[in-house]
Amino acid sequence: MEKRHITSLISQNFGKFAGKEFPHWFQKIVNNSYVKLMGLDMGEFHAPETYKSLNALFTRTLREDRAYSRDGDDFISPCDSFISECGKIENDYALQIKGMRYKASELIGSEFSDEEKAIVEGGDFINFYLSPKDYHRYHIPTNLKVLKAVHIPGKFYPVNMPSLKKRLNLFIENERVVLLCETTNGKKFYMVLVSALNVGVMKVNFEPAIQTNATKDLKPRVYEFHELYLDKASDFGCFEMGSTIVILSEKDLFKEVDVKAGEHVKYGQTIAKL
């Protein structure tokens, strides 16, 4: 059996520390130090000292949900993030960052058929990078049906900008969860949750069996669904620390995409028109 990569062990050990509930006086120091060090804006959340562990602070929920467009044609950002790159998928290639491309079919993985992977040719890709200071939960960007999920074990390299610039195929090497989704008008897109260093867990609320960085079995696991409908803005999970979401769309899913590389976006913000 293939051994887990050292980045997996680092992430697991960090996860143990982050998940530990220290005495309140010490936890208050840990949480407030993290908020100050990373520059977290806690305006929409509870006070740092109310979270019983660092992990609880990482995965904090909003005190009140944000306003978002209820128009069925408006596709919203699934998270708070930095758009590290976006554009068209051409000849199976998308960009990790400017000047560094990868094959979309390899990111999607071998557990999907050639026909399933081919739908993104000529479509759009958008890379959402969540830094350690960002809100870590992710939401459904449009009313949809989840057709299939694949958990692909892998490494846990950092996905920050310096790492994106120096490691080719970073998204493909890292552990990920690939979701194949279908919109209400029958168009499909992939939402790929990509792990990162110190991300011990990527939670997917609608399928608790998906346990990332929690097993020595490095074989991909496939989960198929038949009537799994999720509403726009639904909270469907979280990263434990910062990471990346990649959206790969079927051609003509979007009439227009209203984001550019280098922009910051917030969950709930309309970023494209179906």
C-alpha cells in the first residue's frame, strides 16, 4: 500500500492541535492571537474567545446569512476568496496561475468517464483561493442537483500564490473532492474542493462518508446520487484552514462571467450569469 505523504502527516498533527479544546483562558489567547496575526475581520461572526477550539474558529458560521440574488440566472460565489485565475478551457487545458497550465481531465480524475470529462471543453474555469484569514465555509452557487462525488486522496502542498507559481500540477497532486453538478436548465459543471497544507479535513455535509486525510487507503472513492437537490446559498461544508475551490463548467453554461484574476469575492456575490 502506498504511504501517506509527509504533508498529510503534518496536516493531521496540526489538525489535532487545532481541534483540541484548551482551558478557556489559554484558548482565548490562542484565538485572539490567530485573529490578530492573520488579520481576520470578525464583524459578521461571534467574538473570538467564544470558540472552544482553533478549529471552531476556522470553521465559524456567519451570525446572519448574507443577502444574495434570488434570480435563477445569477450564479453566486461559493465562498470568500481571491480569484487566482479564470478563463476558458481550451484543448483540455486550464490555468493554475498565469503561465502554468494543467489538464482539466486530470483534475477531474479517472473515476469519471471520458464523456463526463469532455463536457468542460470550451467551458469556463474559475479558481477561488481561500486564505487562512477567510471565512472557511462553502455554499451552493445555484440551484442544482449533485450527480456524483469522488474523493481522490493525495498530497497536501500549500496552495498559496508562491506555491502556485513554483509547483506544476499542484491542484492535481493534492487531495480533492470532485462534485459533478447539474443546474436546473440541464447544464453541468464541476466543483472541485482542493486540499492544502494544514487542511486535515474537507467536510461535505450531504455525504458524511467522505473522510479526507483520515485513511491510509489511497484509492479514490465514488459516491453517486439520484435525487440530491440543493438550493442556492446552502452551506454544504467547510475547509479546516484555507484552501481552493475550482469550478469547471460545461461550454455555454455561463452567458457571462463577471470576475477577473486578482479580484477578491465574497460568498453571495453574483459572479456570473447562466
